[in-house]
Amino acid sequence: MFSFQINLLIIIAFYSLSERAILSLVAGRQSPGVVGLRGVLQPMADGMKLYMKDMIRLAQSNHLAYVLCPSASLGLSFAAWSVFPFWGTYSLEVSALLFLCFISLSAVPIMIAGWASNSKYSLMASVRALAQAISYEVVLGLLLVFPLLFTHSLEMTSVAAPTQSIWVALAFPPLFGMWLACILAETNRSPFDLVEAESELVSGYNVEYSGLHFALFFMSEYSNMLLFSVITTSLYLNDGFMFTNPPLQEAYFMTKAFFVSIFILFCRAVFPRIRFDHLMKMMWLGSLPLTLSFYIWYIIWM
């Protein structure tokens, strides 16, 4: 499992490089690909820069919580990976519920980090993160369980195996659209990056963090983006097409996950940030009633 974490950190480094390349392509600007062996050395240079920066110790902060929150955020992200059967070895009957527990707890380090920093801007960002999490995680949980209803199981392996004849995303496009919106909000990505709204919150909850502590929050966010790309492929882009060779089947699965991850990066370059009250209204008054209506349809259909 430790080797998987090291490989995941390497993938995160080059995933961040891919984001900068996509942003430069959309904006018509030069990317890091013009330096350091076509950008390959850029993630290493960024990592060394963050490692060598001084880690600020705030005199009036809750030092223990301030220091532990970045590590807790990355640890919860790695723990969420462990319940996914494609990578891990766990096969729990309630692995989907365990995954929900991990992603629900991911907002706790952000909230505590904003409070422990003893900064009004950080505190406002942590309160916003809590309110945002309550709004979209209700819909996220319902949308996570909906594809599992067709397998009559809460085990992720029952969905990860290609048994569906058609993608759930094609059968239920509204649900897939709401799912994409929820994962963008969960990973704090545009247009729902309201927790890190630098234009009004001075970078949000992590404004008092620097150096390695900031890098841990950064890696946690990108790890969650990759995780939800794999989960989206497993739940909504699963079909009955199978290769006789298992490596080819895994490559087919990861190709779909790759395009989902690129879509998450592309959203940052295309969509502007929405207002906080618009997100709340969209989740409580739009997505939640529509998701519940699909559940009512499923109950009547069964």
C-alpha cells in the first residue's frame, strides 16, 4: 500500500503539470512545457520550492490543530482510495458507505484549519466550507447510491465489474450532470471553488499556511480529483464491453477515467466561479428534488 501512495504522489505531480498545460492552451499562453525537458522537471522544481520554504508558526494559533490538519487532509484522501477495489484489496459489503464516510470527513480538516489559524479570513472560509459541504454532500450521497441500486449491493466491486449494458450516464443524463457538479464542489474546483475564493477570501482557509503544510493541502485536493475520476468511471461510465486480456480491460477503464480527469481540469479554464448563494439554491432547490424524484421513480418501477 505504501508503494501505491508513492506512485499516487508522482501521478499527482504530473497531473498538476497537465492542468497548467490545459490552462495555457485555452488561454493562449506558454505552459511549463517550454522549460525543463518539456516541463517534466517542473513538478520537481515546484516540490523543492515548497519544501524549502519556511513553515510559518503563528503565535496566536492553536498550534497542534494547525500543524495536524494538512496531514489529516491528505491522510483522509489516501484512506478513501483504500476502499476502492480497483487499487486496493478490500472487498467490504458496505464499502460505498465507508467511502461516503471518508469524503464527508474531508471537510473537517479544512474547517479546523481555518479555525486554528486564528485568522478572520480563514475562519470565514472554513464556515463557508462547512455550509457548502452540507448542501452538496446530501445530493452526492444520493447520486453515489443510485447506480448501486441496480446491483442491489453497497459493495463497490459489484459496480466496478463491467456488467452494465449501457452507461448510467447515458441512461440518466440529468443524474450524471448533477454528479459532475457535486464532484467539482467536493474537490473545490471551478466553478464551485468557493472555499478557496482568492478574490474575496485571500485564498481562503489556507491563507496562513506555507511550505510543506500548503503542499499537503494541495496534494490532498488533486488526489481527490483523481479519486473521483475513477469513481465516476466505475459508477456512471461502466458498460458490458470486455477485453479478453485483463491489462487491456484495465487500460480501457483508465482511459475513461483519464478523460473524466481532463474534464475536471478543463472546467477551471472555461467556467467562471458562481456566487455562493447560487450554489446553495442549485443544490437544495434544484438537484436534491430532482434526485429524490428519480428515487421515487425507481421505487414505483420496482
